[in-house]
Amino acid sequence: MLDLDTLNKMLDEAADNIPKEIYDRLNGGVVLSPDIKMHPESKNNDLYIMGEYHRDSMMGRYIVIYGGSFQQLYGGAPLDRVRRELDKTLKHELTHHVESLAGERDLEVEDEINLAQYRNRKGLLP
């Protein structure tokens, strides 16, 4: 089973491979949560949230990576696959951060399109 210590080490390694400038104004950093997080529109518990970028007037800017979601989806996968997926998730959330600083929403729009495609596959109304 994939444990949180292993995930945390992988996340630290992935974060260390990102240029430090990308973390500018990410005052809350990157946090690994033990939680499993399902998307509110998930049908049959098949749409996990792997990470989230937060902008909060009290807490500032930070990223949460959901270790429990990784354990559910990749608990039995080879570690190199887990590492790739974790790296991909971190870069996705960091892209939200950089776009937020620039006043852009391209990745948010792409996420909305992906959610609309999910709804369509599941026969759900928007």
C-alpha cells in the first residue's frame, strides 16, 4: 500500500524540481493532506480531486495535494507511475497559481471543459 510518508517524499522531490520563482507569492506552500476528496459532481465515486489551488483572504495562496485520493487511485501502482501522476498534479496546481498571478483563467476554462465532458459521458445535465 502507498503510505503518506512515501507520497510526502515524492512530493518534496517533485517540488524541488520546480524553479523557485514559480513559488513566488505562494505563501502557504504545498501541503499534503491525508484526505480523500471526491468532486461534488462525482457519479458513483469515480471522480477524485487530486489537488487544489487556493486563494483565500485569510490564508493566502496555497496548494493542497490529497494523499488519500492518490492512495485510492494509485495505491497498487508502481511507484514511478505514482511519481509521474503526483508531478503532473503539482504542475497543474502551480499553473493555476501562475495564471492567477497573471490574471489569466485558461486552465480553469480547460478544467470546466473536462468537467462538461465528464457530465456528458455520465449522462448528467449541466
